[in-house]
Amino acid sequence: MLQFTKMHGAGNDYVYVDCFSQPVPDDLACLARAISDRHFGVGGDGLILICPSENADAEMRMFNADGTPSEMCGNGIRCVAKYIHDHGLASSQTLQIESGGVIYSLQLSTSNGLVDQVRVDMGEPILEAGKIPTTLHGEPVADVQLALPELDLTVTCVSMGNPHCVTFVDEATDSMVHTLGPLIESDAHFPNRVNVEFVEVLSPNELRQRTWERGSGETLACGTGASAVCVAGVLTGRSNRQVTIHLLGGDLQLEWNEQDNHVYMTGPAVEVFSGQWKV
């Protein structure tokens, strides 16, 4: 039997497996698809393994709901930090967690000895087109035209360790997200596919975001996406460097720091339940 824990950050939910206390499961792509299924499995936006690391307090290995691996998840890494603190795998209020070959620093806030908020140093945004990657032109790729069937969108592209395509809209409707999201995700301009953010500007300090995640569909929140949105807002003059971003599952606080060029994200981490999965 495989022990698992269900956790979420602002509604972006994953099934977490502690690989400190049990072996890494076999056939992770198949497991991710089965365990993430919301009708026949535990249900979630994907699978995250919490593994030992030679270079950090832990390593996060992430798989989308369709079984494909991903480099980074901002909401997921906050939950990994909560898990390793609350379950006694690390005791410090400052943690280092490895994901996709990058080590991230996290600051923990606790209530009654348990983590409830985490601030993540998301690092510097990647703005060079070939490294995002996208074949759209621009350095940075800001407010450029993306031609879709019967529609041209203005988009801004950013990588936060994984690729994002941000479009600012008057209203992010269900039809827009669910129709354009999968089209943009698999558009030929994005060789590794792409996460898509539809963003409403409420004020220079306040944005509303909906995300179509590569390999998972629409999710209630996306931390790397919120980081990309913060950067895109600054690049296009639509928002300030410190913003509150409202997502379907809750709010995240973002800052693109002018001094060190790093993006900082603060948000919740919640443990829901634990159980066993028959393997």
C-alpha cells in the first residue's frame, strides 16, 4: 500500500507521497494519471513526490494529471514545505527545496506549531524567448500578437522555471478559458506546450487570474502562473511590482523585487487528509 497525503495551496490540489519513509513508486506517469482522477482516484491536479535531496532539505518531483512531468509548481512547493515541517522532517523556519534542478528558498509562518503561510523566492523570471521557450518574437516577448483560428490575441510570455503565456482581458469567461486555453497550450509557438493565464486588471495593485495548466486543464490556482502574471503586468505597464492576485481558490501576494530581480510569492498551504493507495 502506498501512503499519501492530499494537500492544496489556494485550491491547487495535489496528491503528495512521502519518499523519505517509502520507496519511490514504479511507473510514475501511470500512477499520476490514476491517482489524480477525480472520479476513480483520489483526485487532484497531479502527483508530487517529496524526496530526500543531497543539496536541500527535500526535493519536489511533480507530475501533471495527464502523467507528464513538470519542472516547478509554486503552490505545490509551499505544500511540500508545510509537509516536511509539520511532519518533523525539518525544523527550521527557513527551508531549501529542490525542484527541476533549481533550489528554492522558503520562509514559513506558523500558527500553533503548524505552517499556514509560506513565502517562496521564485527566483528571476526568464524573459528570453528561446529559453521560455517560445518562437514568438520579442526581447522580452511582451504584448505581441498570437494568431489563433479566427482570433488574434495579445500575449506576454514568461518562464518561472516552466513556460507561461499571459493575456490581459476585459473578462475571463468560462468559454474563453476552456476554449482558448487548450488551443494556446498546444500552439506550435510553444515547443514544450505552455501554461495559459487569462488576467483581468482591477487596479494597478490588484489582478484577477484564471489559469489553464499544461497537462491538467483549468486549476483553481497556479503559483508560477501568478508569478508570471506579476512580471507581465510590470512589463506591459498594467500593474505595480507588488500585487494581490485573486484566483478561483484564494489570493496570493506577489512581488517582483527591483533590487534583486527575484519574484516573491506568499500564500497558504493546507493539509486535507491522508490515506492509502493500493499498488
